[in-house]
Amino acid sequence: MKFSEMNLPNKLTLIRMLLIPFMVVVAEIGYFQGINVIYDISLANILVLIIFSIASFTDFLDGHIARRDHLVTDFGKFMDPLADKLLVFAALIILVEQEKLPGWIVTIIIAREFMVTGIRLLAANQKIVIAASNLGKAKTISQIVTIIVLLINGFPFFLISKTLATIVCQVLIYLSALLTLVSGIDYFMKNRKIIFNSY
């Protein structure tokens, strides 16, 4: 299928996928890294934040349009969550490289998403639809907020105190890790029958 033949939600999903490598490349450009815009926030991180924000907005937009105009497709069902995960993974890995985020937390997040994807595939084979949980939504929101705050070094908390900014960043990091772990356990417990029925 050509890009021009896709419906609008699928085009937005594909655009989000294409933005991910641009975000990674921008983060690695030394020239951008060497320019501090404000409060030790590099130009690279500002650009990464802009790209990440635009990509995240397309996620909201494509889902809204697909539901409103009844444009849900198999392509969208598969690619939309995949694009979401890749976007978050890319941003998290950028933060690990910048030593703003511990690698073990990213490992937990990636492991959780692989587990959820595996269960969803088993559910699809059994013609079962798994609805998104409130814990899962809270997990996603906490990860996005954490990514944004870490990219800007805790600004605007930095304006009050550098110590406060550091504390806020640490709280968000461990909160997102906790929600990731708890939501993963909750997801497994609620859908364990799907796993056992696949033997």
C-alpha cells in the first residue's frame, strides 16, 4: 500500500515511526549537545523534546480520528502500539546514554512491554480482546512525564532549587518504574488464563 492510499490515522502512525530515527540522530549530534539553551539544557535535548512531543501528539490524534471516523484497520491495530513502544524505548535509551536514567529501569520497562505483547498475541489467537487498564494508562503517562522532565533537567523546578529538581527527577524515575512493575504484574494476573489455555 502506498502512503497516499493510507487513511489519515495510519499516515499519522507511519509519520510517528519515521520521527523516531530523527529523534535518535538529533540526540547524537555533538554540535547540538554542545549548545546549552538554558539551565544546562542542551539544544539536542530541546530538539529531542520537540520531536518526542510531536510524535506523542500524533499518537493521541490518530487514535481519536480512527475511533471518531470508524477508520480502525488491522495495520493500525498492529503498528500504532508498536510505534508507541519504539518511541518511548528510543527516548529512554537516549536518557540512559546521557546518564540521566539507570539502565535497569529501562530493562524493566522493555521486559514488561515484551510480556504484554506476548500475552496480547496469545489473546488474539484465542479471539480475545484485552482492554487497556487504568494502571497501564497511569504507567504510560508516568513514563512520558518522566521522559519530558528528564530531558529538561527538572525545569521549572530548577528555578526554585537544583536540589528540588534532582529530587523531582528521582521521584518520577522510581514512580514510573514502580507503576511499570505493578501494572505488569496486574496484567499478568488478570490474563494468566490466556497463557495457561495456550498449552
